[in-house]
Amino acid sequence: MIVPTKDLFKLAYGKYAIGAYNINNLEQTMGLFRGCIESQSPFIIQISKGARAYTDKEMLEGIIRSAAKVFPEAVFAVHLDHGDEQTCYDCINSGFYSSVMIDASHDPFEENVAITRRVVEAAHAKGISVEAELGMLGGVEEDIQVDEKNACLTDPEEAEEFIKQSGCDSLAVAIGTSHGAYKLSGGQGLHFERIKAIANKVPGFPLVMHGSSSVPQDEVKRINAAGGKLKEGAKGVDEEQYLPAAKLGVTKVNVDTDGRLVWTRVHREFFLEKPEEFDLRPAGKIFMAEYAKFIANKNTKLGSAGTLPEVRKALGL
Ligand code: G3H
Ligand code: 13P
Ligand code: ZN
């Protein structure tokens, strides 16, 4: 059943994080629902602008509505990932989304506040919550000096002011991660001091971690052994850091890249081993099973696994 994002945040805050998984197609949706039921976990389905344009936005909505019928026990929210202002209004007016993200983090502070404020007004009028972003996520790369790196992170005082002025319901913060398969190197990791400093300024307010994939190196190696050419050695977020971050207030953890790696590994290995094969279903079946396993493991690391019965009870389901 689709529930408000804020309801999931209220139950999870300070205890565990809700996994927010991007989907683009039927196979990812089936794997996601199976994995979340297997691990007895609530979850957030994320739809990006690219995903809405991949086939047609109606297709994803239809697939998700059907999945909710196939898995009646599932409890989840539907979220627009990295929206611009117009796409946010489109999703708010569609009546399908639990929450939207307005990503105006590339704009100056005042402009970010103004855009977010407009989206918040439209969303709240329909009972939908809004995630905003403050800070520079992609800026924390290995060739940037330490001082510069810290300057890219979200400033705690600015975060407090931003939340007050914009009225947003959750905030994506720059705490050392970046999107994609090439993230951290050497001893880099999450900036726990920064998470603590932000959370101290806004206690009880849900923080969101983007770029949270762990980019497992054995996955990257398997892809390359099956003909891929991904750069090796660029690790992502250590999965053991999800829960400590969640206890500090990181309530939503965004994962897309790791799922793409599962898809790439399964399909590369399958067609390398079976070059005579041209039926799409055998590989699709393997992918759905592997994706479900991947999701269940992620939920365990996030601490959300096993919470479904108490979440259902708290929401009166
Ligand atoms: O952060 C972005 C997500 O990984 C979605 O990626 O815009 O290519 O669908 P996408
Ligand atoms: P990853 O690229 O680390 O999976 O991050 C996904 C994300 O932040 C989606 O908004
Ligand atoms: Zn993101």
C-alpha cells in the first residue's frame, strides 16, 4: 500500500533508514517488492525524470499499482527523485506521489529557498511532502583538496536557516558522497562530524543521503570479467556506515547505482555463458531473483529489515 513518506520517516527517525530505490522497469519493480517482502521492510520507490521519460510516466505508475496488488503486504512511498519545479508540479497534481524532491541545490541559497518554498506550498496543499537539497554532492571527489572538500559539504547553520525559510520536510545533505560508480578513494568515507553538526541544529528533522551506493568491487570485477570496462578501485559508501548514520538522523538512503551493477553483471554473465540465447526471459528471471536478494541485504544493512509488522501496526494496516 502506498503511504505518506512522512509517516515512514516518523517511524524510522533515529532508529533505522528507509531505503529509497530507483526503478525504471518491470523487472526492477518485481525484484524490489520481492526483496522488501522477503526482508519484511518498508521502502521508498524513487522515480527520476529520466525514468519518467524512459517509456512513459504512465507505464511506471501502472507497474507500481499492479505490484501493490500482487504484494498486498508491501508498505511503501512513491517519490520523485531530483525533480525540477515543473516536474514537481506535474507529480503533485498527478495524485500518485507521496513526496517530491525539488533539486535547486545548484542555485544560490536565496533562489533555492524561493523555488523550494513555491513547491512546498503546492505540495502541502495536497498533503504531499517535499525533499530539498542544500550543498554540493558531486563536488567531493578525490582530486579536490581537503579544505575544498569540506567547503562543499552542507553548512549546518545554513541548513537550519534553509529549513526554516523553505518549509521543506526533509533535506538532502552533502556529507561526503557523490552519485554514480566512481565515488570515494583511499580512506574517504562519510563525514560523521558534519552529520552530527547538522542534526544538532535540526533535531528530529529527517536528513537524506544521496549517492549511497556501496559499489561492491567484486560486482565490478565480475562485470569486467564478463566483458565490461568499469574503472576498478573506486569504492562507494561502506554499508556498515548506513546504520550509524541513520541513528544520527539520516532517515532516507538513496540507492540506484548498486542496482544497475546487479543488472549489468547478470546480463553480461548470462549472455557470455549462453551466446546462443536470445530469449529475454531467462536472464530477466535471474535478474529479478538477484535484485530481490540485493534489496533484502541492503535493507538489513539499513536496519529497516524486520520492521514491516510494526510499521503496518503503527499505520493501522
Ligand atoms: O541520482 C540520480 C539517480 O541515480 C537517477 O538517475 O536520472 O539516470 O535516472 P537517472
Ligand atoms: P547512487 O548513484 O550512489 O546509487 O545514488 C543514487 C541517488 O542518490 C539517487 O537520487
Ligand atoms: Zn541523488
